Amino acid sequence: MGNTWRKVLRVTTGFAVPLLAAGVITAGSPGFGQYKVKHGDTLSHIAAAYGTNVRTLVALNNLPGNGNAIYAGEVLQLPGKAPKQSPVKKKSLTGGRVPYVVKPGDTISKLAKRFRCSQANLLAANGLRATDHIYIGKQILIPVKIVAKPVAHKKPAASKPGKKKNNTFAGRTYADHIVSAADANRAALSKRKLPTRAQMRTMIIHTAKRYHVDPELALAISWQESGWKQRVVSPANAIGTMQVIPSTGKFASSFVGRRLDLLKPQDNVIAGVVLLNRLTSAARLDIAVAGYYQGLGGVRRNGMYPDTKQYVKSVLRLKASFEKGYDPLR
């Protein structure tokens, strides 16, 4: 949510992935390897390192939405044996590949021309196909020639105070104190015993009914945000299953009459559902969904951003699927 309510960041892939794909590969298929997600990973990096693509990883691991909520410590199934080198070692990012965040107007052909690399190499570096699209805010790797210059023996320059490496994500930058709080919350959740995704699904349904919110809408929002995983914390400090930031937690607390602890699964769900209750009471469905992502005030002032439109489309598609009995955990 973009205004005083919420701003959420997810590990994005930049792909509009069909959620109900035919012929989805199952994790029990022979020859599969595994990879444990590390800090800084994205699906694009992992796919490129393991010779696959993002769509396959999303389908294989039953990831939420566009596969936009992987987190450190999660184990992903891979369609093949794992290579010896981890995709997040420095060599994979700096040895001829430089990270770049897609900006308005960027295309594969324009980026290839700007950075003087072939389109084929640019696509290969990111596990993309010629028919795939890139989206504003998506981080991609640019294959470039890096020439090491001889360095004179000098005293190392004193480090200047600056932003943390993970302060910027999907084209947005967050203050150090926000990222530090997110890191602390992520560490706290990593030590807790938390409900399974199936248990979270049941909790979401019951809570939605209690607060007069369409259960399928609450399920769609929470699946898009986190895949019904309470351990997910974004760099913007959006916490848990419903991806709620502390200011939104305070807002929801004022409605329920007690302080909500967003690290607790039930309180986290209550906060997100209460917000959905207020949004759907104030606006039509598509605007309410956009408000959950961009902030209702921001939507009304600026309209939906391109990534907001994709978010709304994905959530409404999920909602329709849930209404027909779809269960991504089966």
C-alpha cells in the first residue's frame, strides 16, 4: 500500500505467469534437484544458473502469483541436478553481469543497444525467451565486459555512510531503519514454529467471514502476497501472510480494539482482513484490490501504475479460480 497505509515489496520475477497451467510438473518427478534460497536471490537468477526458466520454477514449486514471494531458507525443487556453483556467488553477479532495474520505456532491444551486448546474450543471462516481456521495477542482469584496472597501493578509503545493499528493490528505495526493522522481523519469524500453509488458509477463511469479507478475495490477496506463508517479510517491512506494514497494523488495531502483533499469524490475518473490509467498503472491487497494493489514496490521485494493474489482474483471476474450487496446495 503506497500511502500511509502500506507499501509492499516482493521478490519479483517480472512475468505474468498463468496460475492454472496445464501439464504442471510435480515435485515428485524423477531427476529433480533442490536449491535452498539465499539472501539476495531472485527467481530470474536461480533460473539462469540452473538452465531453466521462471515459469518452470513457478509451476514446479507451486509459487504464489508470479513467484513473487520466495524467501531465504525456502527449498525450491529444480528440474535437474544442481550445478556446483551457487547462483548468488559474487562471480555470477560481477563476472560479466551487472544488475539493472528496468525503467519506463526499456525493452530488450533498447537495453542491448545501450549496453552494447547482443539481445541473445541479454536474454540468456536472465533465462528469458524472445517472446517474454520485462516490466518496470524488474531487476535483470546485463552481460558486459569488465576490465580490471591495476590498482595502486593506497590506503582503503573510509567507508561512507550509505544505504544498505538491500534497501532498493523493484525500483523503490527504503530507509535504513525500515530495512533494519524488516531484517529483525524476518529473523524473529525464522525462529518460530508457525502454522502450515493449509492451516493459514483455514485461518484466512474463518477470519474473513468474521469480518464480513469475501473469503475468496482474502485468499487471493494473501496467496498473491505471500503464498499463505507467515515467514515472508519484504524490504519495506511488510510482514507475514497478509504482508502488512506496522502503520497498517496500528490502523487495524484501532478497529479491533486491541494491539495487533503482526508477527503472530492470527493477528497478521486480522490486520489484512480488516484493511480489506475498509477498502471494499470505500471503493469498487478492482479499486479496493489496487488500494491494497498501491494505497487507496495513491490510486485515486495517480491512477493505477502498470505493476498495480498486473497485480489487480492476478488477484481477480485467483479469486475467480478459488470460487471454482481451485486449491493451489493440492
